[in-house]
Amino acid sequence: MNIYTIEYSGASFDDWANLGDDIQSLAAKKLLPRVDGGVPREGLTSTDKVGVLSMNGYFLGACEWPPAPGIEPFFFAFHVTPGSLAKVCSPAGIEYLKNFQPIGCRDRGTMEHMQAHGLEAFYSKCVTLTLPRRAQAPANGKVFMVGLSKGGESTVPRAIRKKAVLVDQAKLRLPCLTPQAKEMISQDLLDTYAREASLVITSKIHCAMPCIAMGIPVVFLYDDKCRDDYRVGIIADLIGINYVGETWFARTFSNRLRSKRIDWAPEAKDTETEKLAIKTGYLEAFERAAQRYRGRSEAAA
């Protein structure tokens, strides 16, 4: 039985990467007994690979649906964007998903969409929350500002901002970015956060969640106009969201007032109990898929 994770490859990924995508698959690889390769998210219907596939990740309008018949999926930490609902939750899509219930959803919004279509679904949270906690915090750590908008940057106190390390893990541009190269860069970036960060200030959920799991204090800033974005609901559940403005007035004046209400020296969150529950749930979902795959193989023999 082959075991696969979602791969972010193909023409649209040849020279850029959002490492948050790859970090999700990297986290899954750390839990599975082994991984025999990847299945491109944009090639789900056309793949000729046969085996069990971890469907944790971010599925948007460009994804192919439903997956090819050789794939035995298991849904845990599954997220669908509003733009993909018409495809994933089409009549054919729902009939497909019924074969693989219960559907573990990364956020409550995805869970509610699944349940609204009569599917058994639950809030699994994200596999990136299972990354190991670092042994200790650095004695003289650095502040990392990761993927902040202009509104976000204007909210950070100047004393913190002028010493911070700036990172944009969602817009990495390099030629010939293979899945292997992106995995290596992703792991190195996570190791850097774990080794050097005293605080991470970010608007990127797959910077925030891995850092929370690793025991790094995190401040999450997000656009005030995106309060209905259900992707970030999991962050609200974990550490709360600090909403900031993106207009000229907000960047110049009102974000300074918002800044005074933010704790810029938070404690690292203890997620070890939650981490164990997510690991257990993920591996149980994998085992259910493995049993289905073995049963299907035996029936075909």
C-alpha cells in the first residue's frame, strides 16, 4: 500500500511558493508511518497513482475534484475556500465525500459547509499544530515579522519593528522550485523560528500555528475587513486575533491606538494536550483509510 501527501507542484508552482502549503504536507509526513510520494493538488482527478492520500490542506477553486478512483483519501485538517465550494460540494462532490465520512475539517467554517450538505463532519484543527515543542527558548531571541501587510507593520511598535527580522514565507520566488527544495526550505525556516524566535508577529496562519505548536509566543494581526474569513477562526480559538486597518488613516493614526491594546510580550501557549488529541485523531483517520484500501484490494483480487 502506497501512502501519499498533497504536493504543490506543476506549472503554476515552478518559480514561486507559499511555504505554508508545503508546511502542511511536511507536518503530515512527520506523523505517517512512511510517505511514498506526493499527488499534485492540481492533478487530483488525473493522477494514475494508487494508494492512500492525506487530504489535509487548502483546496481552492483551481483544484480538480473529485480525486481519481485509485486514490483512497482520508480527510483530516481539510479546508475548502468559498471559491471551491461549488466544485467540492457539487452533487457529484458530495456523493464522493459520503464514501469517506467523517470529514475532519481544519476550521469551523469548512465543517459547517460540510454539515450543511448532510455530511458527517467534525472540527479536527490543523496537523501543523502537532509539530514538536522546542526544548527551550533562546536567551537573546529575535522578533520575526512574517508576511505582514502595511497595516500590520504600522501597528507594531517602532521599538519592536526596527529590530525585527522580516520574512515573507508566502511569496518565495526562486527558479526551479521542486517539491523537495520547498520541503527543505520549509524545514529550515521552521528550525530557524524554533532556534531564534522570542516572538513571531504574523498574519499567516501556517506561520502562526507551527510556531504555536513549537512553543513560540505569537501575535496575530489581520485585516479588519476580513472578520468573516473562516480560515482564521482556528487562530481566534487558539490565541485570539488582533484586527488592524489597511486604509491610509488607519496606517497613520488608528492602528497606533489599536497597538496599545495588544500584548506585545505574550506567553507561549501550552498546546501539548491538544497536540496529542490531533495526532491521535489523524492517525485514526489514516488507519480507517488503510483498512478501506486493504478491503478494496482484497475484493478486487
